[in-house]
Amino acid sequence: MSELVDALTAAGLAPVTDSDVLAAHSVDHAGLVPAGRAAALVRARSTAEVSAAVAVCAELGAPVVPQGARTGLAGAATAVDGALLLDVSGMDRILEIDPVDRLAVVQPGVLNAAISTAASEFGLRYSPDPGSWQISTIGGNIATAAGGMCCVKYGTTPEYVLGLEVVLASGEVMRCGRRTAKGVAGYDLVRLFCGSEGTLGIITEATVKLAPVPAQRLTLAAVFGTTADAGRAVTAIMAEGKQPSLLELIDNVHLRALEALRPMGLPTEAAALLLVAADADPDAELAAIEALCTEAGASEVYRATDAEEADALLESRRSAYHAMEKLGTVLVDDVAVPRARLAEALDGVQAAAERHGVVIGVIAHAGDGNLHPNIIVHPEVPGSLEAGRAAFDEILEMALAMGGTITGEHGVGMLKREWLEREVDPVNLAVQRRLKAALDPLGILNPGKVLG
């Protein structure tokens, strides 16, 4: 460890070795993923510093764990033994907003929400909006191919990344992609790095697409007596060709937790609440969606009376994880199933909760078929953690059996690496391993993540 610290210092960097600081930086929000003992932390302020740090690690064969805001939920930013924790959250400048080509050039430590704030003076925004958009960084969003609540209409992070600057495992700096509206020269390396979770390279700059801010958005909330009815409403909405800009499901466990966290009159007796927004022809769109919800069994449908009320509903949804933390330790699952099987998946989660005797609340990007079953465990209670993990695994198995995926947006990280080979075929897995070996022959970039 001292050799690494000495070499980093000689390279003009300022490694931090205080044990308390290292411990605080050794985990992300995947609280049940065990952290290794890091050797040092470097807070990079430039691409040159990232390059220098990685070059030192390449020379010594030391592992590098890239980190941003550490808001991830799969353990991708978790420390491994002997690692350099390379924090790029201080690289937080918005370098350019181009309203003509509708793009922004940003460093990786820029907060997601800050991009839209900066672009708003031109009537533009950055559309992907993970629940953590006010505290998560764009570098981490790209590294995990993050989703969000408006993805049902506007798509996920990779669809908005035009170009990247990346530091490779050798310390070399590479640019890929473009800043033009079109461009197909060579392999699409940008998409290769999206979702790679820091295992192929470290993002130090990104060029992202901007889009016009919708002129108006209206919101409704539909109350259901069963989660299955809510799931059937979602299926009907999508089958009828409707295009809501947001289609979220909040189950009873979350409704009660959210109301306890911040009272606002949520229907805590309901089995599920669908939160729906529309922004093209919102009055007509919501009228049609309201009819479909009623037909599917909604007992009540409320229209937000103004933007303030709509924003309050959305903000409550964004607080779901924090509300659940009040109930115990949260083991966050993240699966996606075909939309047509959403109701079946909701029933399956409930069955897993009953079978293993654990509390599971479901929050879902329902329009995407992306469920977040939040499993409450109490590690101090004998058997609780084991029961939670058994339910976690059962839900993953269910998603795969339905033709779904083990992760819709949080990534594989350390939490689900054993499950990756169950989802992809052997040839696919072998190709992924060869790509990793080609770009990181020493295996120093975020080892133990994704492929193990």
C-alpha cells in the first residue's frame, strides 16, 4: 500500500489514507454489499489527474475503483482490497451548452439536475431523470446506463449520450462518439462504455443530447384496490397506444411509508396508486387514460389541480427509498419484465414476501415493466437477512422466467454478478469477457464488478 501511495504522491497527486475517510468512501447505497479495505483515495480535478492516477495503478497492478456521488444501488462503487478509490465528483463543470445543436458538454461530476437547470434558459432540458437526479452525477448515470421516471416516453441515459472522453486502463485518454445529430463512423464505442460500470474505462467528459422542455404537463393519480388491477391498467394504457410521459406504480407498503415520512393525504388504504403524466395533448391524453384506469378497476381518479400539486406528487415518489429506510435495512431489487406480464410479476413479488415472511414494497416504472421490490430486513434479527436474500433471489428467478432481466437500470455491480451468467448465454458471456480483457488486460478497472 505504501508503494502505491508513494507513487501517487510522486505523480503530483494528493492521496488520502486516513482510515475513517477511506471507510466513508468505500461503499455506495447498496448497503449489504461488503466493502474491501482500500489503500488510498484520490480526488481528481482533471482528466490529466485521472490519467496520471490510472497510469500509476497500471504500473503497479493496483486496482482502481472509480467513484462519483456513490448513489448507486448495486455496489459498483464499493471498495475492493488494496484499491485506489478514484473520486471524480469534483470534476463538476458544465463546459458548454449549445442550443443550436441541442447538446451539453459536461464533466462527470456534474449533477443530473444541474444540466437541465443550465439548459432551461434556452428552453431545453436533459430528459433522463433517475429518482436520484438531484444528487447523482452524470458520470455515474452513464456508467450504469441509468433509467428514470420519464423513460417510458423519453428513453434511458444511453440514448442521450453522443460522445465521451474516457481514460483507459493504461492511463491513455480516448475520445469516442460525436457532437453531430448524425454519425456512424466506426464501431459505436460510446454505447460500449454506457453501462460498463467503470470496468472498461473511466469517463472524464460527456457530450449529451438536450431536448425542448414540454410546454405543459398534467398529472393524475388513480387508486386501485389490488396491485393486479393496477398492473392491468398499465397493460391497457400501453396496448391502446397511449404515450404518457410518466407512468409509475406505488404499492400500499410505499404509500404508508411515504405518508409517514411526509404527510400529504396519500390514500394509505389503497393497494396501489398509479401516477400518470402527459405532456403532448395532456387534457385529451389523460381523459383517455382515466377511462382506461376506471375500466381496469380504479376506485378513484384524481387530477392534480396545478403544477405545484403535480410536483408534490412526483417529489413524494422520488422519496420512496428514503421512506422505506425508516422501516429497516432496504435490500433493493431492480427487475424488468415484459409489460404484458406486469400484473403477474406484482402477484409474484407478493407471493415471495408471504413465502419468506418479509415485508416487500414495490415501486415501479410501470410503463417500462421495471419493478423495484424493496425488501425490508433487520440484520440484527436471526434469519431476517437470509429470508430477505431468499426473496431477492426468487424475484430475480421470476423475472428471468418471464423473459425479463435481472436489472432494468441499477446495473449488475457486485450485487448481481452471479446472476449475469444466468441471463446471458455462454457465447455472450465469453464475448463480454474478451472485451474486458482487451480493454483492461491487467484487470485493474473496478475488479469484482459485473463479470466478477
